Amino acid sequence: MDELGRKSPEELLSAEKHPIVVILDDVRSMHNVGSVFRTCDAFAIEELYLCGYTPSPPHRDIHKTALGATETVKWRNFATTAEAVEHARSLGYSIYAIEQAHDSTSLNSFEWKDQKMALVFGNEVAGVNDEILGMADGCLEIPQWGSKHSLNIAVSAGIVLWDVVMKIEAARKV
């Protein structure tokens, strides 16, 4: 790792994080959860909230895809996604559902405005539930041009986090 300039797990735990919380709303696949852990590690995200029936560590199928990220990403469970959203809002986070919805903002036109963000990713089949859509400050949508118009949640998390973190990093350089 030294030759790659990467932080050790101990260094990452105490390093400055991007002002983002990721909220998983009833995600069912342990492999998706593990992949999101790994993505949160890669982008130095503040915290991951696992909600409803979203599985949590320790479990071998989560660890299989997380590759140790369950030890480097701060995380917690919430009985419901609504509780997680209310908690994030109480800490000053703006809430954005990642969903194709009426009046959603295309990710490529979203402008980061020096804000703390909680990004809600929904269930693999049903998406972000309607109650949470009603609680969100907005919806961000990944532009797509194929026939399916949906992506695996782990892929969506990677795309959205990369885009938002790049916007944060660009703002920090100004």
C-alpha cells in the first residue's frame, strides 16, 4: 500500500471524510451491501446507515465483497429508513434520494453547494420507498440511454459517489 500512497485502515478511520452519509433503504443483497462498504471506503464517506432488513456485518457474504471495508467505514443500523433520514437531518444533512422520479435532478446537472449530504439508495427491485421520497429534499437521477433504465445498487452508488466527491474536491481547490 505504501507504494500506492494509500492510507492504512487506522489512518483512514481518523482521516478527514467527505461530508456524505450513505443510507441503504431495505437493500436485500449482502453482496451489494459489501460492495457499498468498499465504495464508501474508496471515497472516504463519513458513515453508512443500514436500514430495515438491509443485512449488516458480520457475515461472510458481506465480507467477501467488502474486502475489509467493514473495518474502515463507520456504520450503524436503523430499524427504519425514516429513522435514519430523521437522524441525518438532525445532524444538518440535506437528504437526496437516488431515484428516477418526477422532477428529479440529473446527476450531471447537480451542483454541490458546500452542504452535508445524505444519499438514499433503495431496494434492488422497488427502489427508494415512497415515504422516504416524500421526506427527501430532492432526487438525483443517473442519466441512462439503454432500454433497462436501471442499474445495480452497487453500480449506482459508485457512479453517484464518484460524481459528488469529484464536485466536492473541485470546490475545495477553488
